Amino acid sequence: MPNRRRGEISANLDGRDFTLCLTLGALAELEDAFGAQDLGALLRRFADGALSAGDLIKIIAAGLRGGGNDVGPEAVALMRTEGAAAGFATIVSELLSATFGDSKSEQVPPNP
């Protein structure tokens, strides 16, 4: 059972329940994938809300691996979930909320 206090969520993908978590390693992976210099830059990117389908795939794949699942982006790209594209966006929103808090905009460091 996922523990939201540890940043974990549950998501049903392809009819299976998975635990997702953006561990420090998963966040470092996302910094690299998005070309973010640091965690603050990554937070600002997420806070702007303009995430592509490819971004959703990267975030979900990192969350799956952080949750202990051996699933890469190629597999995530082929998965299905309830609500189709909106369902994937909801999973990412829940994952980011569990990781950074319910009010992501308050957590984003200002631009230097």
C-alpha cells in the first residue's frame, strides 16, 4: 500500500496497480531528462503546467522506477489507463503533489 507521506501514490496502468514515487534518484533522472540545472529549475518547469505527452511518459517512468518497478519510458508509452491522456495527466499531478506538496506553486523557488 502506497504511503503518501513518503511521496508514494498508486496508479492503475494496463489493469495492474503500481506504486510510483519520485525518489531523489528519480528526481535526478528527471533533472537530466529535462535539462534542469537543479531541483529548483525542475520545480519551476513542473509549476508552469505545460507538460507534453513525452514529459508525462518521462515522469511516470521515473516514478515507476522510484516505486521499485522495472519499467522504462518505452513501456510506459504503450500503457493504457482509465481516462486516456487525461488519466495520465492526473497520475502525474498526483505524483507531483505527493512529492512536492499540494501547493506546488508555493514550493517553487523564485527565479534568480
